[in-house]
Amino acid sequence: MLGKFTLPWKRAADPLDGVKAAQSWWKAIQTDDMASLPKLVAEEVNRFIGGEVAITPTSMQSLMWLDDQVQSAFETQCLLYLQNLRMPKTVESKLWHLIMTLAHHMIHAYLMMIKEVRDGERPDLDPFLSRCIARTLNYLAVQAKWQYFRFLTPEKKFWSTVNQVYRLAEVKGVDSDAFQLYDSTAVRNTSCADEFIQIMMLATLNSGALTARQLDMADQWLDHWSHHVVMERKLLSGRYQYGVDLTGVSPAFRLNGEQTEPASLGRYWSTHELVEQMTLAKNALDGGKTIGLDDIFRQPGASELLKLLIQSWSPESQGHPKRGSDRVAVRKMVDVIHSMKEIYHHVKYDNERNTDPDQRHHVNTEEMLDMRQYGFVTERTRQRQAQALAATLQKHTVGVFETWVVNNESDGGYGAILPVVENDWIRLDALLGLRPEKTDHWQLAIVRRLSRVAEGQMYAGIQVLAYAPIAVEIRSQDGKLNGGLDAAGVFLASQGIFIQAKSNPQKVNGVVMRSADYMQDKAVVLVSMGREIRVRFREVLARGAEWVWARVDADE
């Protein structure tokens, strides 16, 4: 009974009052929900930040021990976020802020200790310096990555902190010291330089064109390979691909291959060895030789992402692929639908309407009569045509669609600035149906790029896959439909969108379908408006969370 009470003369153990006290406190909170551990640790670290605990070797030992122990729960929290990207917005926001809060508090606490070493004679804190700097850079990388997930860009102050912290590691001569970042996680040794390279190379991928899972996958690979990149202080023309100014407020920049004016505190590196390792991993995946590969490479979409990163980071490339055509500023309205089912039905209506010869003949006859009688098409005829078009659009539009204002246009795509609140359903690689103003048919497109441009606004870069898509049913070559069985054992239809080579900028024949319907080299029959064509699925050209676009060949 008395064990449930704290004696008035016995002070409760302070978790920052030595490792033993931290161990006692940590053991006591294990009865709580494991998901709450990062939050509880963040609260204790906040006491340290608030000055309630002095910066001493004892408090630093406690702080670093707690940081070590919480890593397992913190990684689980991060994994939960990545595995549930379609969670409700309120849940996503809560989890995002929990992750960012622990990272923020740990960065602040470690920076306080680093400042003590930098500004004063604190030899008692020197043994902690190298690992504190590395952990600070690691948490800064967490903050950067989670901002990328929301298509945000870290501020200049953030990059100034990253550069200054790493510069201190160089000044103190601990930048290349190798050690385990956390004793509780069995991974390879790291260093301040490795952590710095990792955050800099990941920053080069923040173009708004990669999903959260792709960014996290690339970050895992950088964690595995960053030691293959060596920074140099002297700029040699043609030898290096990236550089950074440690006195600046920006992340790494791509060198253009020509002699560049050296920065006052420039650091430069080559990606040759890094790309070699990535190429070996990709070749192993493509060849089916995955036994010797680490689990971080045996993930869905790994080969496609490796190909993209090799193209981006290769010494022979110029960074991100160049645009095929320039954007042209416009201001036009575009109707938008999303979800495979909605797009399929609207495209199908378009196909059926466009095969109606009577409607086309009727419109052409009116114009021809006007031309014969008056020498031009009268306004009355144009009004009748507009009314007929409006009636047709009303007839062939099912469900609800949105209307966006397009801000720019290029050959093969559009760009639009959208309010975040009204469009929180938008995801990278989301499949869209588009109907530009003054047209009466739907196009097939995907969201290729997202970025935050202002408070409450985001920019969406849209790629058109087909200007004249064709709705098809996908059947097995035995005549059965391809969508599985219902409860009564009846074969269900599987829906897809056929993309003709002549109707898309990529100039390939392909089918967009549900991910579950795709299997490489599978022979199927595509049925549309009474016509059948036998094809065989080939490689995937693009994929989203629930769909794939695969190239098809005629199956003789």
C-alpha cells in the first residue's frame, strides 16, 4: 500500500540527473502507450531547453541516453506515417507535428551544448561534441524530409544552421570521426561528414516530383551509401558534380561542368562512386539477383527510382531532366475529375458520342448552308451550336467535377495554383480527367509535381498522358472478364483507359489500369464499342498508388 505513494522527503528522480536516473525514469514510463514515448521524451528535453537543467557532462549523458532509447519508438512513429499516407488530414497533421516536435527539441538541446563548446572553454563537454553534431545533422535531415513530404521548402535560416554546424565539426577536427550514431540501432558507422552529405543530396531531390515513400527510400539509400562520397576543399574543373558554400544560406548546388568561381568556404564532391553503387543495385534488381541485397533495396518501385536517381546524379547528366517545351502563361478554365471509375465513365461517354455520325453531319450541314447563302457562318448558327454543345456536355457529364484555373500551359501539360484546403485530396501521381474550356472531350492526365508557393496555396504540375483516350474493358483471352468474381460467382468487368501512340506525347501504345489488373507479359483482350484487340502487357511506364500505365504490344 505504501509503495504507491512518494514519501514527502524523497524527491522523484530527475531523468536528466545522470544515466541511472534516466534509466529509472525510462523503466517507469514503459507501462504507458509505446506511441507516447517520443512525446514524453520531448517534454523532458523541453525542460532542458528551458534552462531548468544545467548543461553539464551528467545532463548530457542523460540527454543522449534518452535520445538513444527513444529511437525505436520514434522510427515506429515515422513508419506509421509513411504507411498511412491516405490517413485523415487531422490524423496526418497530429502525427506530422509529433515527429517534428521531437526533432525540433533535440536539435535545440544539442545546439545549446554545441554553442557552449564553441563560445567558451568547456573541455568537459568535448567528448560529446562529434556525436552531438552528427545527431543534430540527423535530426535536421528529419525536419527537412518531413517538410518535403508536404512539398515545403526549408527556410534560409535552416540551411544556415546546417552549414554552420558542419563547419564547426571541421574547425574542431571531428568531421570525419567514425562512430555509431545510436547504440540501440545496429547500423554501420557514420560521421558528421556522412550526415552532412546525406542531408545535402536529399535536398537535390526536393523538386516536388517524388512521393513521400520515394523520398524516404532515397534517404535510406543515402544512409547506406553516403560514405562513398568524399568532400574536397579545392574546386577542380570537371571533377565534381555538387558543391556547397558553408558561409551561405542554401543547400548543395549542381556544378555545370565548367570552371566555377570557388566559394569562400566551398566544399565539393563527385557522385561517381555513389552512382556506381546505385547501378550495381539496379542491375541486381533487374536481373532478379536480390538475395545479397539489403531489405532497403527490395521495395516496390525500387528499380524505377534507382533509374531516376542515376539519371539525376550521374556525372554525365545535368541534374533534373530538361523540359520538352517552355511554359506559356495562360488563364483558362479546366474541368477536373478524379478516380479511375469516374474518369472511365466520362471517357466512355466521349467515345460513344464521337462515334455518332448523325451529330457531326448535322453540325457540318448547318455551317455549309450558311456559307452557301451568306458566305460566312451566322451568329445564330453559332449560338445553336453552343447550346447543342452545352446540352451534350450536360448529358455526358455524370457526377461532380471541379473547375480549376490553369496558369500556364506547355506541350504535354498544364500548371495550376490551387487552394490547399479545397484540394487536400490531391496527391503526387494522382490520376485526373481534364476538360479544357471550349472543348467537349476529356483528356487523361496525372499530377507530376506539387509545391507550396504561398500560405494556403500549392502549385500542381500536370502531365497529359492522352488527348484522346479510349475507355476499354479488360478481358482474359479465354473470354472471361478480368476484374475477379462477385459474391454470386459472376465475372466482373475490369476497366482501363487505352492510350494510342498518336494521342500522347510519349508516342507509345499503353493501358492505364488498376494495379491489381497488371501483370507483365499477360495476354488480354481490350474491348471498346464492340471492337476487340488482343494485346500483351509489357513494362510499366508510370504508376500511382492504385494504378499503373503499362506499354502494350499487339498479341498475334
